[in-house]
Amino acid sequence: MSFEEFAAARLASLLRYAALLSGDREEARDIVQEVLARALVKWGRIGSVQDPYGYVRRMVTNEFLSLRRRRRVWTVPLGPEAVDGASAPRAPEHPEPDDELWRLLMRLPRQQRAVIVLRYYESLSDLEIAEVLGCRTGTVRSNASRALAALRIELDEPTTNERILS
């Protein structure tokens, strides 16, 4: 398979994976673009491995995990008004449960978030996750346990409004 065929077939899944890791579509595009540029240069070697997608997925994971270590990028999130003008629809007053879960997931440390995404989105085993992250399976289980515990605590905690009313 040529690099062009690989990129055409796997671009969408790589972008979805990077977006789940980073929580930001623009950052996901940057990560995938950087990884694919490096993969193109090494395609002779990458294309000959048994699972090129797994190899490139690991490159995306490593890029995501090391992005903030290499350089600190300060961003200012733009609201709908700045992007689409004053007529843009506003966020709902009461977010959907999935929106809440998404916000909680984005609060997790990068390593824990990567483990959760690899386990539940990519459906990888602990051993496969350990290979992708370059760590031991015990570390994977520990990160998953901590992440799930943090999510459970946040989901079980009553909101500020519920505390005031009770």
C-alpha cells in the first residue's frame, strides 16, 4: 500500500482519534498533520510493518503526549460570537449528559485520557495499550483505575445548584 492510499483510507480515523485525545479539532489536525509528514518520510519502513495503522496511531499518541512538554502554547478559546458573529446559537443552559462527560474527560491528565480513549474508543487490550504508550500493563491498569475513579467522583458529586437547594 502506498502512503497516499494509506492516508486516504485512514485520515478520518486518525483525526477522530487525535480529537478524542486532545479535545480540540484544530489541535487534532495539527497533530495528525505533523505525524503524517514524518510518516511520509519514513513510509518505506512504516509501510512494510504488519500493522501500519497501529504504528501511525502510536505516533499520534506520542505526539499528543509530548506536545505540551516540547512547547507551551497558550490559546484563547473563541466563543460562537467571535467565530460566527452575534447570530450564532448559544450553548444550551443545561448541557446534555454526554457534554458533561466530555468536559470531565478533558480534565483528566493526558496519560489517563490516552488510556481511556485507547481502551473504550479503539477497543485495545491492556497489553496493546501498553505497547502503544510504551509502558507496562500495570501502568495502564493503574492509569485506567485512577481515571475511572476520578470520573466516578465527579459524576457522583452534586452540582453547586443541587448543594444550594438541599
